[in-house]
Amino acid sequence: MQSGPGFLPTFLYYFVGTTFIVVFILSQGLDNSALATLGNPFQIAIPLGLLAGSLGGYFNGYEQLELPLKNRGADLKKLNQTLTTMGYVETQEFEQVKVYDRSFPASLFAGKLIVEINEKTALISGRANRIRTLKKTFNVA
């Protein structure tokens, strides 16, 4: 249950976008003498694109966490409390799948969390930085 793009598509999105924006800004914003001194604008744009792609993929790519439910009631209660503490509220429910979202301004940058509750596990899918926070909270490797 992957709810969004993983590292590679997210990396490519940020890499290509940043590279083209930097090339456009350098080629349109600098006069010919500065451009001749600078050389090819791609020499600056590609390293910046690699940096932006790496950071974007690391923080915004989607990951999945499989959380074992040893004591189903207590573990689900702890999960709900943790998500509430993180600012998430259940917005939709489809059979065994619950969708958690944050309020308006925060939802633009946090993304949704999708939780599928099975008999012995809870599968949580969301942005990588949110999944890392949940892994630390529940001590899952």
C-alpha cells in the first residue's frame, strides 16, 4: 500500500524542476558578459538540482511502515494519540483504511497519512519524514 511516489520519482521531480528553473534564471537574468564569464548555466544548475532532488526525495518521498500490533487495543490507542499529538485528524475511513490529515496550512507541507489496520499489523504510508518520526516513537527499525 504505497500512497505516493517513492524516493526516485520525488528525486527526479525536484532535480528536473530545480535544474530548469536555475538555467532559466541564469540565462534570462544575466547579461551576455556575465554569461560568457560564467560559462554554461547547466554547470551551476545541475549540482543545485542534485542537491534539491536529494533533499526533496529524502524528506518528501513516500515510505511505508509496518507496525506490529501485539496488544491491539492498547497499540491502536497509542497510535491514535501519537497521530493526534503530531496534529493529524482522521478525515476519511474506507473499510479497514483510515486517512489522516492535518489542518489547512500545515496540510500543504505535511501530506496525508494512510493507515490500513489488519489483524496483527497496522500499515502506515506517508511522507518519509513523518514515517521516520513514527518509527522513532514506536521503536521500529
